[in-house]
Amino acid sequence: MNDNILITGATGALGRPLVELLTAQGAKVRAVTRSAAGVRLPAGAEAVEGDPARPETLAEHLDGVTAVFLHPRAIGDAAPALLARAAERGARRVVALSAMNADDPLDEQPSRFRGDRNAEAEAAAMASGLEWTSLRAASFAGNALQAWAPQIRAGDVVRYMYAGFQEVPIDERDLVEIAARALLGGQAGRRLELTGPESLTHARMVAVIGEAIGRPLRFEEIPPEAAGRHMVAGGLPEPFVRALLARYARHAEHPQHPVTGDAAMVLGRPPRTFAAWATAHAAAFRPHP
């Protein structure tokens, strides 16, 4: 295999397993990190120092790159400049991580207030002149770790807003597999709408986690304002919390996104269920020894 792939966001929760999967399949990977000291990668992967938001710092690492993975949180507003440099050095393909809510009003996109530029990364990929694929992902199943794991480790009640709000969570393992296939030359010219196999309410997701850990859990709905104050007190930026509350309020009465078949089409099998994700991550919801 002659693929040499540049991964932005390479040391994060999505980037690291993507590096591991690509190298296991025989690709060479350049994993971008702001500091390579202490970064351990599998054989076939090279940690390269640079800041994706400042493409000039990556210039020397673009020679021979065949494909680029754009992580919107890592790249910020610099995607057009990075892709222009990559194309000049011979890159042929770009895969952009985006989100299914990329077209929603900006004040209802929580990820935007954490540095993600989903719509901008997608637009840059489409305008780059390279073969492009956009991965418009639904909410990550792993969001449940941040939202609920501390409460579940401490007791049997999850206090959160909008018990009936529906998500179509996708297992990050499936997203990584789809990204790898796209980077190696599949689904060019497509915006893939990637969801899990079922729509679940917040209350049902908590119950599924309880089934995975063998302990009944109860969802106690609290007012959105109270939940928002708790999030801000816990360190989340206030603009992020406001956007999250706006998204929940707008879609409280109906699913935000329907289940799609795109993940199954690319994977050649049904995507993993939330129950499978919860089982794989059960230890994170149990009290620490």
C-alpha cells in the first residue's frame, strides 16, 4: 500500500484509533501533534510536530502525502490554506469530519463554541479540488461519558434535562472505520449522514447504560436552566451551554435527526447499537476502586 495519510487531531479520542486502524491496514500515517514528546504510536505512524491551525508549520510534512483527514477542532479556520498546500505537494484526497447539525443556526451548534468549524471544514474540502468526502456524524455515543458517567459512578439517579429528547448516537468505532475507508479511497464526492441504528431518548440511553453495568438507573428530569447552571459551574463555557440548551429546546418534541442507512452502506453491516457501546465502556460507569 502506497498511501501516506496526514491526520489532524491525531492524538484525540477519534484520531488516535484512526491512526491505529490505518497503520494496521498497511497505510503510512503522519500524526500531527503540537508536541511529539512522549507520543507513542504504532509501527507505520510518525508523529510530526505542527499546528494545523497554522498550516505553514506543516509545510515540510506534506511531501508525499496522498490524503488528509481534517478534524474541525484541530484545524479551526485554516482548512482552505492547509488543503491548498497539500494539493500543491501532490495530495489527492481529503476527508473532513463534520456534523449532521452543520446547517443549523450557529447559535444552536454547541460544538462551534468548543472550536469546531464543521461547516467550514466541509466547505473547504469541497472547494479544494481534491477528491473529497464529508463525514456528517450524529452525536457521538461517547458524549454519555462526559454527560452522565460522574453521576452514575456516584449513585443510581441521573439528573439531566429533557428526558424525551431523542438522539441517534453513533459508536466512535464505526466512525473511525468509515473514516479509514474514505481516506483509502472510497465514497468520494459524498456527504455521508452517519447515525447509529436507532433513535433513543435520553431516559432510554440511561436505562441502557444501567443494563450494561447490571444496575438499574433512574432518569430524573430537571429544568434546563438548572442543568445549564450546573454545566457552567462544572467548567463548560457559557456560550457552549447556551447553544446546547437552544438545540435541545428546538428539537424537544421530535427527533433532531432520523436514522440513515449511510453507515451501514459503507460498513457493509449494521452500525453498532448504543447497547453495544455501553457494554464496551461499562467500566467507565462503575465506581472507581
